[in-house]
Amino acid sequence: MKRLHVHVSVDDLSRSIGFYSALFASQPSVVKSDYAKWMLEDPRVNFAISTRGRTPGLDHLGIQVETDDELQEVYTRLREAGGEIIDQGQTACCYAKSEKSWIDDPAGIAWETFHTTGESTDYGDGSGENRARVANEKPSACCAPQTAAKPSQVCC
């Protein structure tokens, strides 16, 4: 079964965790110093926030799948949708190990398609995702280079 993924960049993680926990009537399933995630069933969504983005707001959307077959089905849909597909392959990002690809929609919003295969002890080095997002000329919440103004938030 597929799940919608939404990733929002925030300035104040603690305040945002409080807000979204009240909104969803649920505590996050993952909390790190720079990241939180809710795996909600109603609505079925993987909702993540982090302090990793360059500016607050919507960073990217995605479709998370549970099997390799579902991932191949979504990859077929990406090819049918048109546009440049960035195959990231196996990667570690957002404290998870995943197989993923990226595409921008006609409005320029980045869409990530991925199958999570395990947990990661760190946020990720960003090597694959950074190449994918830089190829699309869009910054990424997941491991994009940070500006010098926020040295404590350097991701990679």
C-alpha cells in the first residue's frame, strides 16, 4: 500500500513538533535533534519536518511504497508523467535507508518516490540526494549544502 510523503522545512523543531502533534492527535514516531516524522494511518501519510532546508515551507512531496513491485509500478508512472527522472538508487537520508528517484512536477515541486529498506543511525551524507537535487537545480531538506549563516545546521 502506498503512502503520501510530505516534508516541511521548519525554523523551530520543538514548536513545530508541538503544533503537528496537536494537529494529528499523535506524537511523532521518530524524533531527532533536527528531524521528526509521523507515520499516520488516517490520513495515510509519512509527514516529516526538519531544520535541514534553506527556507521554511514545503520542501518536497513523495510517494512511499512498501514493496519493490510497488516501487517499479511508481517508476513506470514517473516515466509516463514525463520530465527528467533522477535515479538516486540506494541511499541513506532522513535517518532511513531507501531506494529512490526524483522528478519535478510542471510547477517545479520536487517529488520523491521511495521504498524504505531500513533505519540509519544518522541523517545521511547526502551524496546521492544532493546530486539528484542539484541536477534539478533545487535545494533539498535532505542533505543539501547549507549557507554559511547557519553553520550549526550543516548536514553533509
